[in-house]
Amino acid sequence: MQKNDIKPKHRDKIEALDNLSLGISMVVAVAIGVGAGLLLKKWTGYGYTLWIGVFWGVSAAILNVYKAYKRAKDSYKELENDPRYQYRINKGIKEEDD
């Protein structure tokens, strides 16, 4: 076992908490967007600026989900070379979701 193969003691717990925080970050992103929209509406007096803030918040929430998806996909990509899963390659089993 090389020095790079050693995982930190609480790495799994931190990754789980990071995944659980996705829902909270979505709500916070939308709330900040709505708050920014309300502030813009108050400053400018135009009602459509509220919807700009809502759109900004929803876009930030979608970006958070996309980043979490990419992070999860990359972590599963590491399992391709794991010997425990080589039977799929040997048997010719293909993934259905790609």
C-alpha cells in the first residue's frame, strides 16, 4: 500500500455530509436569488427585476445539482479499474445508462 492510497479517517463521513448539504444549498440559492430580486425591485421600482433574481437563484440551484452530479460521476469513474468490478468487462456486460 502506497502513501497516496491511505484515506483520511473521516473522509466517507465528510463526503456523505457534502451530499446531504445539496438540498440545503438549493434552498439557500433560491432564497438568495429571491432576496436579490426583491432588493433590485425596491431599488429600481420595476417588477420584472424580482423575476431576474428568482431566475438567478434557480440557475444557481441547478448549477449546484450539476456540480454534485459531476462529482459523483467522477467518483464512480474511479471504480472502473477496481478488480472487484472486472467481471462486467470479462462477461461483456455493458452499462445501460450511457
